[in-house]
Amino acid sequence: RLGARVGRKGRVLAQDINRGALDRLGERVTREQLDNVAIKEGAVDDPRLPENSFDRIFMVHMYHEIDEPYAFLWRMRPALAQGGEVIVVDRDRPTDQHGIPPKLLFCEFAAVGYRLTGFSEELKLGGYIARFVLAGPRPEPGQIKTCGTPPKK
């Protein structure tokens, strides 16, 4: 859907840590001839995104699958272009039930130097939308204070 919304000059990099999800997406991109959509596999602790390349990073019903949220968010920071934002769509559920409570999401993002700029419950999406921007310099890994995050799985 994003491929059509960004137009011919826009580019979409679809990324996931789940190989099966990427395979299904690849079939769709080929079938629908979405020439402005590229696919890239990430890791549980690193999205593997190029620096200063994204105006928006969407994380749709996947953040709760990340086993190493602090490392993942820390490594994602350099990928955002000046003024860029991260948009998370997820469910308000315990992490072991395919969701993440908003309070925990906010804490994890803040710990790595992001600032919440918007939040709304979206029943039609089955959860909520949270928006973040960079806030200050990226902390050194040893400076990151964890939120008492329960195991993701």
C-alpha cells in the first residue's frame, strides 16, 4: 500500500525479521509490479538500514517481535533523515501475546533517545499508532537505562 502512496518518485524499503513474511511480500511485489518497493531482511537486534535514508519508518504489528529492542532502536537511529519519524502500529497486549503495552513502548523508545510526538488508539487497525522523532544525541550503549522489559518470547 505504501508503494502507491509515495508515488513514482518515492521509494519504499520493506523490511522484516521474519523470512516467511518477506517471501510472501516478495511474491506480492512481483505480482503487482511494485517497482518502487525493495525488500530487505533485518535481524532481531539490527534493522540493517542505510544511514540518513528515511523520512518515515513504519513498524506495523512487528515491534513486539523484536527480541533486542534497545539494540534495534539504537541501530535504527542513524537511518532517519533530518526531521524523520518512526511510526509504530501495534496492539496493547502483553509482549508474550503479540503486542506491547504503550507505556513500555514509550519507555523503550525514550531510553534510546526518541521523543513521543503522537499517540492514538485505532480500533480499525486492531491497536494503536505511536509516532516518535529523534530527541538529542544517540546515547552510548552503556548509558541506556532499560525499562524492566519482560522477555519478548
